Amino acid sequence: MFDWWKELSGFFVFELFGVQKESAMGEALHFFLYDTVKIFILLIAIIFMVSFLRTYFNTEKVRVYLQGKSEFSGNVLAALFGIITPFCTCSAIPLFLGFMQARIPVGITFSFLISAPLNNEIAIAMLFTLFGIKITALYIGLGLFIAIVGGYAMGKMKNLEQYILIPVKPIEGELEDVEIKLSVKQRAKEAMEYSKDIFGKIYLYVMAGVGIGAFIHGYVPSDFIAAYAGGDAWYTVPLAVAMGIPMYSNAAGVMPLVEVLTDKGMLLGTALAFMMSVTALSLPEAMILKRILHTKLIAIFFAIVGFGIVAVGYLFNAIL
């Protein structure tokens, strides 16, 4: 799909800029230019397409539908809903709060909060582009499993509501199933505005991720990655998760690192565990959640999700 740009970007770097083709600098610059433009094209197209389709999907209907559902079915539906929501945990928090105001059980709301960053449409589209349908389908299935089981486990714990710090005022009366009627032109305009807003928030993360990936691609020897993070030693997966938590990015920003690390010899499960920890567990996320949740509840959330991510990393490494 992007062979034309690979050739053209190579011409810019090696012919126009005069950088030596097989040098570390040349490899890094070519990777940065090629991957940045490729990811930007994918992001703009995918964000607009999904944003347009999302205008037909009413969040209020989801809240109405989830009210009164049994815990397990509610966990499943909330996890599935997370696939079509914004691109990181921090942007999913407002919907998380809305679910709590609708008196949707805590475990179900956490299934949504776990699923939203792990299984968002950008991660799915980029995984499919980089690794194909088999890896993407397995990732979606395991990401949903973490969200469903993690939220269900939290729902079974007693009195978690006491650790919600903000006053949750229930919405008076029944939630209404409001019908939103927009013309195709209005939907396209709304999708374009949303796409601009999202792209403006994430493009620097993408460039930073590609930049780090370009440096690793050009300057870090494959033997180094293979020796310290590329093997099947038991500690590689939890180490990757621990390394990802202090970082903060979305799937679009960290995916280039996954591509480079796997090219350099890191096992795919280890690399995906790193990506999951960056997107679903991060210190900035904890700081935002600290304003609305007690530290104990945040710790429970991080522990359950972290355990699930480590298990997924081991499983990927074992079967692939």
C-alpha cells in the first residue's frame, strides 16, 4: 500500500539530502520520514471514517441499554463499546464518569475504561496494517478478555463505591433514548472537526514515537535488543510492562516502537505487553484518576489490568 512512499522517501533521504544509504543516520532518517507520513495518512483516513460512523451512534442509547443489565452481560457490552470510543484512557474518563452518574455498576464501568485504550480503532487498524489479520484478531480477543474479566472481578469486590471520591449524583428520572437527526453533510462536518481535534492532540506523540523508533532502528544493534529483551526469559514480559507504565502515549504513538522492537528481535508478546501498559496503565492516567478515585481503587485497577497484560504477553509468546 505504501511502497510508492517508501521509494519516494528513500529518494528524498538518500538522493536529495545526500545521506549515505547504509549508514545509521540514513536508516534512521528514512524510517522517520517514511513511518511518520505513513502513519499520518492512516490516522487521518481512519479517524475521519470512524468519526463519521460514530455520528450514527448515540452514547445515551448505550447508557440506557446498560442500565439494569446483569453484571457479566454488562461487562461484555461495555468492553465492546470501548472499541469505538476515543484513543486513550484520559479521553475516555468523561464517559466513565457519565456511566457512574447513570448508576451503572462499578465493575461494568471499569470494563469500559480498560477496553477503551486497549481496543480502540486506531490500534486495531495499525495492528492489521503491520502484523495482519491473525495477530489483530488475537489481540482484540485477548484485549476484550482482559476488560471483561477485569471489570467482572472488580464488580465482585465489596463496597468499591466507597472509594469513588466525587459525589455521583444520579440522573433524575429515566434516561431517555434520544434520537439525533443529522444530514450527511452535517455528519461529515462534525467528523472533520473531531478528526482535526484528535489529530492535533496526538500528532506530537506519533512523531515522538516514530523518532524513538527511528533511533532504535538506526543506532541500536539487533544483538543488543535480542540479548536484553528479545529472549524468552520469564522476566522480559513483566519488565516490559514495568517500563511502559512511566510513559504516556496512545496506540498510534507507541505502535511504531512495537514495529521496530519486533524487527530487532523482541518477541511479539513482550512488545505488545509494553504497548498495552503504555496505553492502558500510565502514571499520568493515575494522576487524573486520583482526582476521582481513591488510591486503593486505582491500585486494584492497575493490579488487575497489569496481571492481565502480563498473562497476554506470555500467551502471545507461547503460541506465536
